Amino acid sequence: MKRTRRSTSGLASLLAVLVFLLFSPVTQAEINVLDHVDVADAEGYSTVRIYLNIPVQIKRFVPESNGDFIRIFVEPLPVLGAQGDVLFGNEKIQWSASDMVPLSEVGYESSGFATAQINMQFEEEIEFEISPSPDPRQLVIIVQHQGAARHAEVFAGAKRYAYAINLASSVQPFTAAELPELDILLTYRIYTTQFDKDGRTWNRLRLGFFSSSQDAEAVLRKLLPYFPGAWVTPVSGEERTRSADAELDGRPGAVARNKQPLVPEPDPAARVGGRVTASELEKMGELMSEAQQMMTDKDYDSAIRLYTKVLEYPENASSRDALEFLGLARERKGQLAQAKAAYDSYLERYPEGEGATRVRQRLAGLLTATSIPKEKLQAARGREKIAREWDVFGGFSQFYRRDENTSQINDDDELTTVTQSSLSSDLDVTGRLRNGDYDLRTRFTGGYLHDFLNDGDGSETAVSALYFDATNRSNRFALRVGRQSRSTGGVLGRFDGLLLDIPVTRKLGVSVTTGFPVDSSRDKFDESQYFYGANLELEDFLTGWDANTFYIEQKVDSVLDRRAVGGELRYFDINRSFFTLVDYDVFYNELNTAQLLGSWTTRNKTTFNTVLDYRNSPILTTSNALQGETALNPQGAIVSTIEDMLSIYTEEQIFQFARDRTATSRLGTLGVSRPVTEKLQVGGDITLSKLSDTVASGTAVAVPGTDNEFFYNLQLIGSNLIKEGDITIVGLRFIDATASETTSFSLNTRYPVTPDFRVNPRFRVDYRKNSDDTEQFIYRPSARLTYSIKRRFRLEAELGGEWSDREIVAGSTKSNSWFLNLGYRADF
């Protein structure tokens, strides 16, 4: 597809316009759920990463492996500053679709408890796999390239990958006698393949086959002590067929005891065979440190010599980094052909992981740089002035919304009220420049809602995201400035400010942040409340374990608002994940938040999820003292700021009010999901929650909490039942709450009538027994229609209603309402 191209001056102009908008009067939740989307291309497939501002847990998804629309059901972990329905509503983000990955839109939506989902819309049908991610703030989706389906069958069969483990690579043929004596090697087929590189024929030793990357990774962990450089790879149907003839002879009888493990070579010049001794490992650590210093001093010749020396040893813990930085050193020296060879060798040996993503990006930048005409270089007059290319992509939408409600008590006259009549115009635009090690991005998300009622008095402008982001991929230094959202490092959601990520070592990093909290996207810049903090991030300090710890301080009207310490601890392997967060206020001496999120997938693909959450609600800050306060300031108005309260109360009184007006919330969820057939899966969860009372203080009255409330949710999900691309979700829910008991049945379907026309009929019925002994039926039918014109323009219409009949002592209360949402979306 065509991409928009501009000069860097155009990027600066766009940024200047967006910064101007930030200071105009400016709704949405206090945090954006979606941040951005990145795609890394590999041979035959691409890895799509959706970056989130909140941690989520994947409960289930549909369809299983192919379609033009993916619905991922998630459990969002409550964010620190969340207020009630902060994670409800709809949100969309665009990505620049390509022929490799025809992804046009990513959306988040939640209409209530246990309904959160992330949806991905593609311009055509694709085959995919949802891959586990070690970071709960990322979703990873592997997308097969359309061309690869005809030439290299990356996915096995029609529905899933076939995987193998590449144990070792060598110019020497492998024999069964070289294998260590391991029972696990007898369970699978062990075979060899060949490939040509630099005029030599190489042999690969592989173990297969596995139906999913998770199964392959589980076996890989057991083999890494014997095969340090082993990795998981998708394989073609042709390779699976030929593997029967390429199986090693003499296994298991020829397997010798106490053999040295096979060691794959780092490149054709590497030493063949042998072990790395402890003294050699120490020596290589010194060489890597010295080489890093040479890179800092821009002595690339010395760095190249040192990295090459490391690569002369058998495969070891330094080989991967040495090969990556060898390519980087050659690139910076201007040896582009040699750099490309090093990067190609890296991707051949290490096709997965963050390093592979960095190398692919550098290789793409290298190929772009070498394709620039020489005439442009000569025009630089002794200075390198390479024309830079950047992409601008996003979407614009306009929707008219009308809500009308009619109510009737007994046989009295009906009363009809129009509660909303508005036109919303929303823009989400991203400008991105990638050049060498640098990735620059600017994003604006906002809109204007025009209220047709009351002569437009309710019209408002919203800016939910407006930032400039710069990352250096080689040293991982990153900067983001502007209106942004964050839920780690003690930050409580959306803010206007600055975030710096500073690497210390390859596993240790520091981030510092400062800014001004933003309660609503309609708010303009407000300097009365500000914060600053630091976060220490430790990656992979033990296998599968990451952690961070933070300190943050916030002030409001020159009074301490919050002073907290805390951190996160994360664990991940291919079948299990664990995430916990603690936030403790050292000024108020109270635990603000303790969260735990866990997931476990069994061999039969049954997934168990759990969420435990204890928190102050809202998070304890001095600003909580304003809740419910009706005292008058010296000017005769109800107090609205801490500064106003200081004219009436002492600081100590205000601090106590903040404690009195902060409730505590407890929540626990246990969920399970499992595929029943290729087209059906079932899932459900049970949740227990309780909110405490708050006490009366000052002029604020006491607010009662809740009893223990129980939520039971069950879903049956089907895909491709009638036609390829259809999705059907049948739900049953029971809520035992303080105010009522509610039983709900829901049906949500998505049916592609044609490739361009899709219908989404939905129906829900609730039976509610209220605490005042009244009963109520509520019916909610709706239908959404989507029609695509060309590839980047869609018309959408949604019509729905609600009918209710509530029996009371003196008769009945009847009400009905309907809504219309009509508009279009244009992507660019």
C-alpha cells in the first residue's frame, strides 16, 4: 500500500500543532487503555505487539486461528487511580496497514463487569496465533503472511502452527552417538536438515514435532542445559514429510553415555565443538565489557576485533550479544555489506526475542539507507543529509448519537425525554519516523462533541493523548513528553509531563517521571497538582523473573498529596505467568494497593486465571478530603480546592478528612476456559467483591459500603458455525449484590453477510429482584451494521433499545428507551 511521506520539518510542524491543542480547553477515562501497535516482520510471518497502559489477563479469544476479526476477552487489572467505571467505554487505535499485515484497527470496549475485550479488525482474512507474553501490558499476535501460505506453509494444516526445536547447527554431519542420553529425545523425532550459507553446506539438528509454540518451549527449557543455543521454529509441511527420511540412524541404541553436549556455532568462522571453560567465560565477560567501552568511544575497529574474538568460542551466554553488536559496529563504521551479513547470521540463529526485533529493525533501516540514490548524498556538501521518510497514519470518525426515554407510572400519561442528541468528531493520528537506531513518534487522540440540546451548552473538546516519543533502539534510551497514560512506577493514570527511560546495564534500567495529573481528558493544563518519581527496573534477574521498585511524591496546592513506595514482581514461562503490584503510602502509613494476577495453561489447553485485588478506593491522597465537602470558602462558594479548605481547616484536619472519605475495596476472581471442539470453547469465572463504609467528617456525610457481592459468569463461544468468519457468544450471568439479585441471558453474534457487509445483532434479558421486594424484567435488543467502502472507509449504524416493567406496591412502572448511533470511519 502507499505510505505518506514527509520531511522531518513536516513532523515538527505536526508536533507544534498538537502541542498548541494541548493548551486549549479540552473527555474520556482518566487513562488510555491502548498505547500503540508495533509490527516486526520475519520470513513467512509477522509479530504484532499491542502495547497497553494497564496490565490485562487474557481469558479467552475467538476465533481459534483464522478470520478477519479477532475478539480477545481480557480481565483488566484495576489501575491505581481507577474510579468506578474508568475502564468502561470504547477506544480505538489505528495502525498503518501493509500487505504483510492487513491490520486496520485495534479497539478496546467494555460495557460493564466482565465484558472487557480487545478487538482486531483486518482488511482480509488472515491466519494467526495468540502468543503468551511475559509482559501483562502487551498482547502478542503472530500473523501468517498471505504469500507464505502458498510457498512455505508456516502454519501446519489449516488451523495451527507445526513447531520443531533447532538443537544445533554445524558444518559437520551429526550422528546419534553425539547425543546426550535423555529420555525426552526418545519421545520425539530427531532429524537433520541442510542449508547453504557463504558457499558452505550447514547441517541442522532438529527435534519435532509440536502442535503449539507453548509445547515446544516447555521441552526447550529442559534441553537448554545440553543445547545452549537451541530455539523454537515453525516448520513447513514439506520439512515434516522429509523428516522421516532424515531421522538419525542408530537411536536409541547408539546413544553414548557421558557425551559432551552439542554446541551450535555462532557463525561459519567459529570454532567447531568443545566446551567453554569457566576461565574462558570470565575472559569473554572482560572482552564484552571492553568492546562496549570501545563502542562508547566510537573506536569501531577495536570493537569489531573484540566481538569477533568472542565469536571464535563455542556457543555461550555472550554469543548472541556479540553477534548483534558486531553488526552494529560494522554498520556504524560504514561497512554496510558486512553489517548486513552479521544481521542475517543473527536472525538465522536467533529468530525470536527482543534482540531479533531490534536486529530486524536495524536491517530494515540498513536496506533503506543503502537504497538512497547517490545523488542525494552528494548534495550534502561534505555532510550526510539523507532524506528521511516517515509515516502518518490514523483515523477520523463522525457519529451522530440520539437517546430517547419514555416512562409511565400506572395509567398516567407518558413522559418522553430526549437525553442526548450530539455529533462527535474524533481524530487519532500518529506520525512515525524510523531512521537507523532512532524511532520517533508523535500521537494525537482527541475530538469534539457538539451537543444539540440546550443550544450546545454541553459541547466539549477532549484530548486524551498528545505526546512526542523518542527511542534509541541500540542503547534503549527513551523519552516521552506530553499528555500520556501510565500505570506503573506509582503513576496514577493520565498526566501531562515527561518520562525518561535510562538504561544502566542490559538488565538494569532507571526511569524518572514528572508531570501534572489529568483527571479528565476535557481538562486543560493544570499546574496546581504535580508529582515526580523514579522507578528502578530489573529484567530477567532470574530465569523468567522481572521486577521494579518505585518512589513517588505528589503535591497539591503546596500540600503533600501522596508519598508512596512500591513495586512489581513478574514471572513468566510458556504455561504460567504471575504478576503482583504493591503500593504503600509512607506518609499516611497505609497500604494503598496490593494486586495479584496469575494464569496457568495445562497440556490439554485448559486455562486457569485468578485476580486478587485489595485497594483504597480511590487511592488515598490528600485530595480525597474534597469528596462530599459542602463547607463554604470566604467568598461564599462551596470549597473546590485544597487551598479553599486551608482557609477553613488545618492541614491535620484535612489529612484526617482524606482518611475518613477513603473506602477500601476487596476483589477476587477465579476463571477457567477450555476449548470443547475446534469451533467451540467454554469459559466462566466467579468474583467476590466488597466495598467498606466511609465515616462522616466535616460537612461530608457517611457513605455506606456493600455486603459481600458475588458475580457468576459463564460463556459459550463459537466461531465459523454457519459461515467462515461468524462469531457467536452465548452468556449466562448471576449477580448477588447488595441492592438486587440479577439473572442475565445474553446473545452476541457477528455475521459476515458479504466480505464488505457485516451485521452484529445482540440481545440481553435481565431478571432483577430488588432489595425492596420489587421485581423487574429488562430487555435490551440492539444491532450494529458495518459496510466497508473500498479498503479504508466504513459506514456504521447501531440501533438499540431497552424495555423495563417494574412491579411495585401501588402498581407498575414502565419505561422504554432507544438509541441511534450513525456515522462513518475513515482510515488513512
